[in-house]
Amino acid sequence: MNYDVIVIGSGPGGYVAAIRASQLGLKTAVVERESLGGICLNWGCIPTKALLKSAQVFEYINHASEYGIKTAEAEADFAAVIKRSRGVADGMSKGVQFLMKKNKIDVIMGTGKAKPGNKVEVKAADGSQKEYTATSIILATGGRSRELPNLKQDGKKVIGYRQAMVLPEQPKSMVVVGSGAIGVEFAYFYATLGTKVTVVEFMDNVVPVEDEDVSKQLLRSFKKAGIEVMTSSSVESVDTSGTGCKVQVKTASGMQTLECDIVLSAAGVVANIENIGLEETGIKTEKGKVVVDEFYNTSVKGYYAIGDIVSGQALAHVASAEGIICVEKIAGHKPEPLDYNNIPGCTYCSPEIASVGYTEKAAKAAGYELKIGKFPFSASGKASAAGAKDGFVKLIFDAKYGELLGAHMIGANVTEMIAEIVVARKLETTGHEMIKSVHPHPTMSEAIMEAAADAYGEVIHL
């Protein structure tokens, strides 16, 4: 079977690349070993948001009296919450199946491996093997939960994000190791449903990739929600020999022992680059990632790589963008290389976090003179009416030219608001243009206009 393009992996990088290739008239196949949609649709982005929505609804009900509503005491049905999440994921995966048929893409189920001579070997579940050829082969095999040497996952007491989505029963207590997006989202979910949660973070701040002001606000919000947080701390070992777990944590003041039912290892992801044919084909890797150029060519002609297995942010929307750029270049178009400094990052705990571009610290380190504006949601009419006053919008401008260097938001709905900033930065919008762009009242998005005005001494509502 000869194809123009074969994509190995059907996550948000792979299936998007396959669809765009088909749209451009290329005969396309996608190889998938498990479920269409990959980790994102089946075990990542989508089902976790379903879990978080259930937690948010439960939280609303428990605080209904603050809105003048009387309710009976609510009870979370953990099994039903998990079931709903799996149903949402299954529905999305079926949606990808429909898109494959609609775009006349062949789906080959099995484990794909790149071979020399523009070939792909696919091993089916029954052990049978078949070989396919393609002019262009795109590797999009994604990532998996990173396993720390002193925190081996057994899938029962010490788990990764995948097991955290389908636990048979709700734990009474949990230690979450790592406070990146995965860690804080699960910490919020389980704590909201009533689990006693402790977050252990090696760095000095929670969500350490975010602006420090955002980290400090999330810490305050988590503590108010009853989530314990230990920063500048590391898990040295976990004893699972008893009924629960005894977690040895090294802190600045010495060793502490935490007892819990479950330990969730949320120390990030590692690329799936093993057994995909890199050695046989001679494709170069560096620091656990496939080496590619700005259009995702590997070191071997006709072989490409996108998504979590290449350097850059390990995010679904990044993989999708890379897939489109890669395929458009293959088809002879002239796409722009991706601007990795204008990629929004979103974290869906409560309060939500969204950011793009330089943090204040990074902008100073890059030598910029700054104008910084900040507008708290406590001064927002819409936030007050919604009962969501935690958080703020912070904008960072280059003082010389007014360039919008970065934006950092924490609060309700900020993951929806960040897109405005991404477009503004793409269009090289200045601070003054943002101030003069009339925002609707009352909305959370007004905080963007007000933060810009604050940077230039023109803020009205502070």
C-alpha cells in the first residue's frame, strides 16, 4: 500500500496533520495502537476537563447559599463522575473516527515503526505484521507520565495521571508530587470532592513556569480551599508496604513523613521515542527528543516529527499547529514557522491560569525596560456578581515601543480570555491600542483593557 503521507500516532498532532494532508490532496493513512485521538482526547485534555467540571458543579452547589439559593446537602457520586468523564472522552474519540472517514483517511490499527526506505511496519494486536510505504512519514507518538527514579509507579498506590482518572473509589487522602498543570488540576479536583490533598513541589513556587505573581495567588487560593502545599520540597521515598503510603519528604527544615492513601506522580511527561524506528532509520535525537528543523524535517529526508517528541511546549494545540505547518510544507505551500514565544498555556484548576509570552522575570533578564499593568478581579463588577473575585490580569509591555511582551492571568474564565492576547501579540498591538479598544461591560475581559490602562497610568477603576 503506497501513500503520500503516513502519520504514526493519532493524537492532536497526528490526526490534525492527517486531516490537513487529506485536504491538500495527499493520500493519507494514520497508524494508531490504542484509540483515535491519542492521550489528549482519551486520557488527557478532554476527560480531565470533564472531571474538573463535575468538581466545579459540586463546588457551586456547596456554596449555593452565597447566591441566595437553599439546597439540600450535596453528595458527590465518585463513580458517576468518573463514568461521565469516560463518556465524554469516548464521544470525542468517535468524533475523530468520523473525521477520518469524512476526509478519506485510512486508519491502520497497530503499533507503527518507521523503517529505512520510506517504510512503516505495523504490528497488529494479534501479532501479525504488515509493511506500508509513503513518500513522507510523520512521527507523532506523543508522551507519557514521567516516572521519577525514587517514585516508581505501581498503578495502585503510586499512580500517574492515567490511573488518577479512573480510580475505583475516591481516596480519603492524596499526596500530589509536582505542581505543574497536571498536578494542580488533580489537586483541585480531588480536594473539591473531599479528599485531603497535599501538594509537594521541588521548586520555590507552585506552577513554577508561571509568573511569580500568579504562583503566589494560586498558593493563597489553594490554602483557602484547604489544600496543603509544600514548596522547596522533594519526595525522597514512598513506603507502600502497609495499607496506605508513607511518604518521606525532604524540606528546608528537615525530613517529614506524610501518610496518605494514594500518591499521584505529576512530574511532567516524557517523549515516546522508544521502539519507533529512530535507530534503524538513523534519525537523530538530543536530550530525549527528536531533532527537527523549523518545518519538522528530521535528520533523514522524508521523515518528520511533531508534538511531544520534539522540543517545544508539550501542549495539544502546539502539536496541532506543528502538524499543519509540517504538512503544508510537504505539500509545497509556504507556511510561517511557529512562533513558540506566542503559545498560550492554560491550567484548568480553580482559579484558572492562562499565560503567554514573557514573565516579568524573563522580560527583565532579556534586557527590556518594562511597563507593567495589573487589574485585580476584586475590582471587576462582573467578577463580583459572579462570586469569583480571586485573581487578576497582569500585562507586561516594553516601555520603549509599547510592545506587549507577555500576559499572565489567574481567575474565572481566563483560559477563554487569553486568546485575545495571542491575537494582539500576533498583530503587534501596542498598549495604547489595547486601551482604546472598547471592551464590553460588565465582563471579565474588561480587566485586560484596565490592566493595559494601569501600565500607562490611565486606569479608571482602581
